[in-house]
Amino acid sequence: KKAEIIVDRHFLIGDVDKRIFGSFIEHLGRAVYEGIYQPGSPFADTDGMRTDVLELVRELQVPVVRYPGGNFVSGYHWEDGVGPKDLRPARPDPAWQVIETNAFGLNEFVTWAQKADTEVMMAVNLGTRGPEDAKNLLEYCNFESGTYYSDLRKKHGYEKPHHIKLWCLGNEMDGPWQIGHKTAVEYGRTAEETGRMMKMLDPSIETVACGSSNLEMPTFGSWEETVLDLCYDQVDYLSLHQYYGNANGDTADFLASSVGMDQFISSVISICDCVKAKKRTNKQINLSFDEWNVWYHSNDADAKLPKWSKAPHQLEDIYNFEDALLVGSMLITLLRHADRVKIACLAQLVNVIAPIMTSDTGAWRQTIFYPFFYTSRYGRGTVMNTIVKAPVYESRTYGDASYLDSVLIWNQENDELTLFAVNKSLEEDLEISCDLRQFTEYRIVDHKILTHENLKAVNTEDHPLEVTPVSGQNAALDSGKLTALFPKHSWQMIRMC
Ligand code: AHR
């Protein structure tokens, strides 16, 4: 099969906001305890943070990490997790039916984020709480001093404010499973009042309103429209969440899920712009795709877990090679919407549906680590508006899906062009050609391929290198023409400068 990518240096989609490579740590399973934090472990530093995990997180260059939930946040009292550790109460967490010890809280997370070279994206509880508590939390985090909560922070040993800029107004409030689940009108009003009070206290913050928990929600569309109608002036972003799985064993369909993600993003943009038009405003709402990943491998095991334990092995998906292909495609999809998707969080970061896993003997990289690693490192710059002529296949769920998913990033600062691509064909290699006449001085400097003969191959603690990228041989850039042969079911990165 053959495909052509058409490029013009004047046709650009937009600059990549680095926060598109964000991630997520929830108080869930072993994400916090035994994940990023494990005092007493041989890998722990003096603050109890796992240094082996910090190293891998820094490798991924994650610019922002959402915290502390997820479903957890909708029943959380942040005050339980600050101050002297021996006074912190253990509480049942109804969302995940476990015991939360509160040995780790927001100050520890801020410390961890500094060590991980990342920023905090903080979520407030709009399930069991409301504007007043969100304002108190913001005062604790961002107010300089001389008020009850800012002085409390100082008393807890944090002299300087945390200056947290990004705030999620609740989590998945459209979902009947959510603690304090709301109708769109109830949530829209609460988000408006919460955002208003928070911005009165600190006008420099940015807020994210909850959109739909996934595209299949029966309220999708009307939820977004009603919520935005009510809180438009107090929010900067609208969230999207989506997880995909291959429970039916239909890999072609699974790999076509990025088509679904693309449609989801386009639909939410349309709704944001519809509300904008109705309001006759110049303010544009951008998108925060703050939960996305593959999630289904651990469902059966999770259903059998005993309740009310501490930091159980929950949501510990072991990712295979085909999952890495889809994660690569989802990253390409996010990049292709760089003009409107400004924040995205791979959910999650460690142990819980995560690229990084830990045990008592170390931390290792799951298959999905690799497309994220390369895209985060080299997917920064300006996204080019390419036209792709590629053969398509008929997928069961999404209809027509292109065999080739691709995006071209032009990093003008480094004078570098990077092509990310996935060949979704399970049977055939794909011959690629791309006219780069306007970039004649460029040469290929790096070509990485992620492929494996077994779509179900996994990395484990004992075999952590089963699925790893290799250097590609089948690409050439001669007289401004890029040609390459992308093997069947493969992820690719070609860097040129
Ligand atoms: O990331 C796991 C869970 O998925 C989050 O807690 C929730 O927001 C979503 O349903």
C-alpha cells in the first residue's frame, strides 16, 4: 500500500502547548503509595519520594500533573492531608472503596512536583463540597500570608505560596458514579460560583470546567452546552475524558479508536464555538483532554479485590504492543488539534493505568511509555496542516479509518521537522512519500520504530525490554523528497534537521 503526505510551510495548524503532554496522579491504588511515595523503600529520598520513579517521570518531560483525582476528589477533604502526619485522620474513600491514610497530601505533592520538574494542576471537590472550600484551598495554596489559611500553610512549613495556576472545577460531575453527581444546570451554576470566587481571590489562575466523562454519555452535547452557557465567563477550558479498550479482540477496530477521539474533539470544539456565538463574545474556550488512555485489562481483577484495604493493586493494566500503537495515534490526534487542545493528561502516570510501574525491586517502562516519551520530547513546535492521501479500511465502530495516522511538527527554534506516524495495517507495509522541497537543507537525523511481531507482547518486571523502539533503516530524504517504508502495525518517528 502507498500513502502521500502533502506539506506546505505556510499551512500551519498552531503551536503546541507543552501542557498537551501532561499526566495525572490520583489517590488511587498504588499511584501515590508505592508509586511516587514510599518511605522506607531503598529507592526513597529523604522526603520518601521514589527516586527511580522521579527519574522516569523526568525522562517523559511531563510539564503538568493533575492531582488528587479523579473520582477520589469528589469526597476528599484536603485539610486531612496537611499538617503533622501523626494528626492526620485515616478515612474511607467511598469512590474506590479503600482506606486513605492521608500520609501524603497536597504539600507533599507540591514537593514531588518540584523534584519531577512539573507543575501542579489541582482539582477541587465539587461533589460533597463547594465554592467556599475551593476558595479556602486556593487561599492555602496561593495566598502570600496574613490570612487564616495562608498562615496555616506557613505553620505547616511551607513559607512560600505554591502558586498553582491551573484548577479543575470538580471531576466527571455528569457521571452517575460520581460522588455528588449533578445535573448540567446544578453543575454549571456551582462551577460558575466556584470559578468566580476563586478568580476574585487570585485572578491569575485558569479554570477547567467538567465536560462529558466520555463521548457515549447520554447527556453528551447538551451537558457541554448547558454548563458553558452557565459558567462561560468563569472558565478557560472545558474537559474531555476518554478511555479505549480491546475487550472484543478486534485490533483493527481498536486502532481506529483515534477516529473516535478526533470526532469527540471536533464535536466539543463546535459546541464551545456555538455557545461563544450565542453569547456574542470574543472569549474562546479551549480544551483540556485531562484523562485519556487505554483502560480495560485490569477490569476483571479489580472486580474481585477485597474492599477497604490500603493502596491495593487497582487499575494495574499491563499494556501490550497494540496499546502502544493506539497511544501513539492518540498523541498524534491531540497534536493535530493543537490550535484548541491546550492541556491533555495521560491517565495516569504510575502503577494505575500508567506508563511507569513499580515493585520493591525497581521501576520499569510499560509499552505505552515509548510513544509518549518521543512525542513529548520531539512533538514541540508548530503543527503543520498536512493533507494525507492514504488507503482506508472499514472499522466496526468508527466506519472509515485511515491506515496511516500522522502529524508533522516544525520546531522553528531548533530548525527541526519531526514526523510521527502509525501504520495501522495488520497485514501490509506502507510506502510513504512526502514532498519536502521547501526544506531542502534538511537531513534525517533520527528514525525510531516501535513494532513487534506479537500484538499482545508486554513488558514486565522480568522482561522490561520486550517491546522497545529500534532505529529504522527504511527512510531516505533525497533532494527534498522523503520516502519511507512503514512496516505493518508500527509506530514511527522521523526527525529531520
Ligand atoms: O483515571 C481513573 C478514573 O477514571 C478517574 O478517577 C475518573 O475521573 C475516571 O472515570
